Amino acid sequence: MAFESLSERLQDSLKKIKGQATLTEANMDEMLREIRLALLEADVNFQVVKEFIANTKEKALGQDVLGSLKPGQVVVKVVHDELVELLGTSVSELDFSRKPTVIMMVGLQGSGKTTTSGKIAKLITKKYAKKPLLVAADIYRPAAVDQLKTLGQQLNVPVFEKGTDISAEDIVKQAMAYGQENQHDVIIVDTAGRLHIDEPLMQELQNIKEITNPSEILLVVDALTGQDIVNVAQSFNEHLSITGAVLTKLDGDSRGGGALSVRHITHVPIKFVGTGEKLDAIDLFYPDRMADRILG
Ligand code: GDP
């Protein structure tokens, strides 16, 4: 699973401090140094690490741990709470207040957009009794359209597609009309990705945003993304004002740094995590559970 080595290292340094009968500023600094290294090695963005360590130290000192009875445990709790804070504090559900609710899926190619579109369609059909429509708006990869069609068949969810000889903007315009005619209350738009961010793609995505007026723009990021996450997340956010992120491939053995940085970079909640290739391998994101998992 993701975060394994980070988790081990953090647990080791916390274990050491837990065992201390008295806590000095020196051994707390030592622990913070170890945590800092563990986070950096896990590829967490350096700015995120810097703030994490500064906040942890400030809070720990603020709680007067040096004089408390079980100082180690207080510090462990401070680290846990800071990790929850970094990950987003509370669970964030989808916003279904508008009819139809349009969910626009964006992200780099291979991040898991198409798979996650299918997973969300399945989840909202089951959990919220919604009637979704999947829209194939990635006209650059014919395989993407076929992939979405196959997912739709498996899920018994209709897929709106017009092939790849028409602009993505025209597809979504027609899809919006189709969705309304056929009383789909949720329209999930699977957009194109690229290996790297480029301006024409961003322009196309901005056009799609204007046409569909989405309630949610979910940035799909692969947990394997390391430092690159900063560029990717900032760029999508600046151009589109995303409303949430989805972390995919948490079942893989990524170091997890990108996953830990994405909220701090974008200030939007992580809404879902993908934990496998199967269509039910998706969960709402619970920051406290994730922190528990990392800290053991
Ligand atoms: P897209 O190019 O962004 O649409 O990416 P795809 O949806 O085609 O996904 C790329 C690959 O990642 C596919 O092989 C998916 O099966 C795989 N994938 C997507 N999400 C997950 C996940 O949560 N876990 C694992 N292990 N694989 C995933």
C-alpha cells in the first residue's frame, strides 16, 4: 500500500519520543528533524514540509509539553492533528444542490480520469440513487471513448459519445441537451488529458467549464505523482478553479508525497480515493482515517 515507508519512519520517530520520561527542546527538535526527513523522502513538497514542521513545533510548545506528565504522547497527538489538518480535517461529499449536477473530471493522461468517472457513476447510482450520464469528451484518444463505453455497459449507465471527429465543446453542448431531455440528474464529463499541461488543453477545459457550468471540477491525481504535483495542481487550479481532488492508485506502493501535498497546494478538499482498478474501488476520503493509517 501507499505510504508504507513514510508510515514506518514516522512511527519509529514517534515511538522514540513516546518513550521519553522527560521531554527537552533538544529531543523534540531531534524528532521534528526525523519527521522532516521522512516527509521529504516521501516526496512531500518542501514548502508543505516546512510549514508542517513549524506548525507542529509551535503547537507542541503551545501545549506546554515540556512540563507535562506524558510529554511524548502529547507530541504524538499534535503530529496526528497536524496531519489531519494537512489532509483536510473533514470528509467532503459531492455537491448535488444543482439540477443537473455536472461533474467535470480533469487531470493528466493516465491519472485515472476515465476509470474514476465510471467509479463515481457507480457510487452515486448506488449510494444516492442518482441517474447519471457519462460523457466522452476526450476526442484525442479514440481508445478513451471505447473505454468509457465499455465501462458504461458494465455499469448499465448510458454514455453520450459522438466519436472523435467533432470538437469536445460541441460534444458537451449536445450532451447537456441530451441529459436534460432524458432527465439525467448527474452529468459526468470525462475530459481529455495530456502527458504534460499545455495551453490548448487548458483553453478547451475552460470552454467546457463555461458550457456546462459544473458543480464540481475534480482534479484526478495519481498517488505516484511526486514533486510534479505542485505544477499540475497549481496549473489546473489557476485555470479552472477546481472544487476537489481525487487521489487514485492508493493501493500501489507510492511514497505518497503528492497525495499529502495536494490539498495544501490547491486549498480544495480531497473528495475521493481510488484503491484499485475495479469499479467499486473508490471511497470517500476521511482525513482522520488516513492520518491513523499513516501514524499506525
Ligand atoms: P485516464 O487516462 O486519466 O483516463 O486514466 P485511466 O482511467 O485510463 O487509468 C489509467 C490506468 O490506471 C488504468 O490501467 C486504470 O485501470 C488504472 N487505475 C485507475 N485508477 C486506479 C486505482 O485507483 N488503482 C489502480 N491500481 N489502478 C488504477
